[in-house]
Amino acid sequence: MTDPDSRWYDEEAGPLVRLYAVTTGRARPSGERLDLMTVIHALPQTGPDPVLPPEQTAILRLCRPRPHPVADIASDSGLPLAVVRVLLGDLLEAGLIRATPPVPPAQLPDARILRRVIDGLRAL
């Protein structure tokens, strides 16, 4: 017999909730797929706070003071990226966040122009 006070996990093991329970069994977000560098902005609340699962509440709390990229949210929340994407998709559908996609590489300035600007600044 084992001691009923002994636990097979410790405090560092984390939550005992299976990830599929957090996402209600979904593996992909229902809306658009969010890139790692998509910046998430928490929108201001106009009415009473909605009742959300603790993981989504933590994501909103994380993004309230300043926007965060999806990769940072996954890292700071301790949840896998796929789970964070599903939760962010739900928050996006609920109108609680805004997602700003990263700038495509084709819209970035040419590297030669940037090099000339840097050289010009160094010459000052």
C-alpha cells in the first residue's frame, strides 16, 4: 500500500490538466493561423469582464500592459505553441484581442539601402 499523503508529482510538474481539455479537444485554431511573430494586442474592455478559462485570462493579462508576439506568449505562459494558437483564435473570435501580422520580407527596405544609411550615419 502507498501512503495516501504521498503524491506521484511535485510542484514543478505543473498543472495536471491535459492540454486537449484546455483546447476542448481542438488541435488547430478555428480562424486564421497565427504566425510566431504576429503581435497580439489586448483590446480595452467596454463592459463587464467575460468569464474565461484561466489560461485565456492569463494571456489577456499578459497582453494588457503591452502587446506580445505569439512566440513570447507561448514562452511566458508555459503552454505549448499549438495550445496558445487555439486559445488566441478563441480570443480573436470573441473580439478580445487584435492580431497584427508581421511585415512580409518583400515590404522591408532593401539591405543595400540600409547599409548606405548606416554608413552615412557613421560618417557623421
